Amino acid sequence: MLRPPPQLTVSEWAERHRMLGSRASAEPGPWRTSRTPYLKDVMDALSAVHPARRVVFMKGAQVGATESGNNWLGYIMHHVPAPALAVQPTVELAKRFSRQRIDPLLEETPALRERVAPARARDSGNTMLSKEFPGGILVLTGANSAVGLRSMTARFLFLDEVDAYPGDVAGEGDPIALAEARARTFGWRRKAFLVSTPTIAGRSRIEREYLASDQRRFFVPCPECGEMQWLRFERLIWDKGVPETARYHCTACDHPMQEHDKTAMLGAGEWRATAEGQDPHTIGFHISALYSPVGWLSWAQIARDWEAAQGKPEDIKTFKNTVLGETWQEQGEAPDWERLVERREDFPMGVVPTGALVLTAGVDVQDDRLECDVWGWAEGFSSWLVDHVVIPGSPREREPWDELAKVLARDWPRHGGGAMRIARLCVDTGGRDTAAVYGHLRRLRDPRIAPTKGVDGWNRAQPVQGPTPVDALVDGRKLRRGLKLWTVSVSTWKADLYRRLWLGRGDAEEFPPGWVHLSRAIEVEWVKQLVAEQLRTAKDRRGFARQEWAKLRERNEALDCAVLARAALWLLGADRYGERFWQQLRDQIADAPLRPSGLPAAGNIAPPSPPPAAPDTHRPRGWLAPRGGWLR
């Protein structure tokens, strides 16, 4: 008598079939759900017999979330064959995921090894981004590939690290929406698993999805009084400077729990919903690295990481995102312009301070003028406003752009000797005279000019994207040597600037890395423009919270120019190459010969030389900026 195979849950399948190898696991051998008890309900919600259609998992690092997703994929290939789509943030990451996770899963699990032919077999259907098996196929792609997201219909979706997905894919929309559209034809049988560490509050995808769910948390009992509670970081206490003393204090009896208590606590834990979900078919789980099993990430290491992050906003942000699995609240409140005016310093405008290693500039195009701010930069993204140049004239006319060419050809004397020129300049082309701006930039043809367009969004991984050709022939073909446009995620750079403007010195004599230096010569109006916007939380059409920048005053040219100058520094490679970038600049300055007419001693600084009468079309000399092929 023939009988159907038993209906296993994902956790039961993993216990019965999953093998972990040394290639992808620090603890090779048979899968044991008892090692991470909190993953059982997450995996079982992915089972075919569970009513949930969308499972959201917002988590910290070192909790085993990726392996729970891999178990689900193995369960699909062996127990519930159907088309499945696994989406990573980029196609390159999808290829890495295939090599480092999927291939070991297939090779080391006997039940899967016999269902998916080896990649070397002829016509096996086993490629880097496609794994065929009886009754279905697993396709891996990147969220940055519109073709990959609409190439197939899928019953199951594994959307990994969704907070790293781009905001828009080739103009076709949100990648999560594109992927979920692939599963609609399967109706109630479809299932999606959304996993990620969160990023920025108000724009984190995984936070948005979790808040729309029933918001489950893992409650564990106190070994002393039995009180069920979910673990909060503020209850983890240790002696200052001695992270090895870290212990967790019960919310009810204040009993100090030790690291070795975790195993019993996790084993007796349970998931509890803390809210009423907006969608009855969506369930959400949240867990932090405080739950990491004994032998993985310890409470002592978490305390050590927290102490190491103090005084470093970016490190604190990383800690909250990756360890606590919580979003980071961006410092979007505008600093008081009065405080910035008071802290201005005694250095002259038009002269490059000693600490600055490279110059970039941003140009904001107005109806009757060009506003250009020149910034000097050093390690840690410390910055100095070197000059503020206003070029009168309509951007439709030729004269303002010829004056901008003179600014690019100008030498800014450097305190201590020598001179610098602008290494990179970003021009905002998104105004009402875009076509005219394009035309004048084509005529100038200076390789240091980067035409830009500001876009909404918070793409921290790639805040400047491009270049995209904008010149085309009649038949639509792009001109190889035509004008190319860069898109700038302005929200990212505004938040970065505000974070640096909020830095404090305390009693320290030296300025902290990232300090924004402003001269007393700059006008108060300019300082007001620098903090002319505020980050506010608003509701979108679906009722979800999102953050957007709103003007506090009408004029904000200084803020726009500062954003463009920072984007220009990104284009030079400062963010990508780090210390190697700054060392190259230090070497160039050390090797540059001092001019006979170098600057005199501090306190008796000569004014900068006037710009040349005509634009200099030759390669800049002595501008002390990265050269092509300089990083090897």
C-alpha cells in the first residue's frame, strides 16, 4: 500500500537530514536545533503546513539566521519541491552565497546530494545561479538585477539582508515588491522569508516589515524567580573597564544571570507576540546577539565591543545594528547655527590650512548665479571651508561657466608653502536649466567636473552611483565620449554632515576626527544655510513611517554645496581606499617642491593670487590630488 511521505516541519527535516561541514560551519556535524532553540519556531513558520505567507526576521549577528534559511531551502529541494528564488543584495553577493552556502549545503547533506546533480556533470542544470532538482528549481539573483527579479515565477522567496537592497531597480520599483510579484500566482501556497540586520530608523525595510507584523520576541525564564522576559541590553551590567564581569540582571528580582545560565534559559524560552499584526498572514520575529549560544558571541565580548565603540558614532551605529538588531536613530536635528557661529576659528579664507590634504568643491546652480564652495579634507573626514565663491549670471549664459573654469584653474596657496588646485568638483544639474547646464559642461570638458543629480533615498553602500551617459544619437545610441551623469543620495551625505557638526570637543585640546572647521571670515547667513534642513518623520501612503529632509529656512545653498563637495571626495576614492588614499596625498605633499613665493609665517598670510585671465585647459600642475592608477 502506497502512502504519502510524512509532513515534516523545517526543524524536523533539519534534525533528520541536515549535515554541517567545516566549509560553512564552526561546529560541523548533524544539525541540532537544541543549540539554537529560538530558531525552531522561525523555521517551522516556513513549513508548507504553516498558515503564514510572510515570515519576517529582524536580528543581530551570531544568531544562526542564515542557516535557518539554508535549512528551508534544503527542505524545499527535498521535501516540498517547487520553484524558489533566493535574492541577495547584489548579483556578486548571490554568487558568493552560492559558493559559500548553497554548494556546501548540497555536498554535505546526503538527502540533497542525490537530488541535485554535480555541477561538472553534463546537462546537470547545476550552475552558479541555478540549481535544478526534481519538481523544481532554485534561482539565485541580486536585488540590483531587474532581469533576475522578473525572470521566473516562484512559490518560495528567500529575501536575505533586505536592508542592503537598492531603493529602486533600474527604474522598475522596489526590489521586494518585484520579487513578491513573482509568487502571486501561487495564491495561499506562496511563502516569503525576509531576513536582515536593520539599519536606519524610519528607512529600514526589515524594521518596517517587522512593525507591520505581530512583533514576536523570545521570552526566557530567570533561573532564580522564573520570571519570563525578553533580553534588553540595558539590563546587561559589568564593572567599567572589566567586560569579563558582564552579567544579566532579571527585570523582576534583579538576580544576576551568568553566561553559563544561557543554555537552560534558551531551552525553556518561548516566542510571544507583543503586538497585533496589520496582516494576519505575516508574522515577525526579533532577536539580538544577547541570545547567542554559549561558545558563540559572549556577553563579555558584547560588553567589550560596546566599550570600544564609545566616542565613535559610526561604531555605536554598527553595534546597535549588528549586535542588538536594532535600528539607529540618525542625528537629524539641525545644530544651532548660533553655536556654529561661536565656534568659528581664526584662519583666513582663500588659504588652504596645513592639515588639509586635498580640495574638492560643490557647485549649486541658481537662476541668477553659481554658488561654489571649496572644501579641504584630511583623515577621518575632517574638513575646512577654504573658500566661498559666488559667480553672478544666468546659467544659460556662457560667462558664469567661463568664470567657473577660472576657479578650477586657480591656485589656492597652502599655509606653510606650495599651492593646491581643486581635485574634483560636483555640479548639481537638477534645476530648471538642466539642458543649458549640460551644454556648458560639454564645452568645458574638464575631467575634474562631475555632473550630478540628487536623488531621494539612503543608499549608504553606494551613495554616489554612475556614471550614466546622457548624450545620445538620433537612434538612441549613447555617445561613448558624451556627457555622463552621477546620481547622489543627498540624504546620506546630509546625515553625515550633521553627525560631524554635532561632534563635541569636551576638554580635549585637539579636534576630533571629522570636525568641520569654519573661518570667522564666513558670513552668518552662510552658516544658517549650512543647517537649513531638518530630518523629520512622516507617513507614506501605506501608513509606514519614513524620514525625509524638510527646510527650516528658504535658502540652503551652503548645505547643497557641502553635500556635493563630500560626494566629490567619495568619487576620488577616499571612502573606498581609506588610509591608503590619505597616505598617497601625504606623500604627494611631501614630494611637492615649495614655491619661492610660499606663504609667510602664520599671522602674516598674503592674500591668494588672482585667477588667470582665461581658462587653463592644460593638466593641472601641483594640485595634489589622486592620479590615475595611483592605488595599486
